[in-house]
Amino acid sequence: MARGQQKIQSQQKAAKKAQDVKRQQGHDQKAAAQKALQFTCSVCKAQMPDPKTYKQHFENKHPKAPLPEDLKEVAA
């Protein structure tokens, strides 16, 4: 009978450990994704990972707005 109780405790301990690891990994992924978004649209404040994507976004979403100086030399 004692082994049954030990088994339950072991399963609970393993589940808690797995949940903690999963929670920590999710946080790290979120931080890494946020760190990768370096460029922010000056009109709508959307974030992009690179200048090429930023220029495409700007040309498609804000065609009437003048292109910012930092995007004029970027090749699309």
C-alpha cells in the first residue's frame, strides 16, 4: 500500500516540475521574440524584425505617408 502513495507523490512532483520547466521556457521564448522586434513603425507603432519588412509594411499600410529617411536607402 505504501508504494501506491509513493507513486502518487512521485507523479505529482514530476507534473509540478514539468509545469515549472514549461512556464520558464514560454517566458524565455516571449522575451527572445520581443528582443528580435527592433524596428517600430512611426505611424502605427507596429514592430518589425528587420528594415526590409519595415519598408514593405510602410509601403503597403501607409501609402500616402512620406517614407521615413531611414527607409529610403533600404532595398525592398
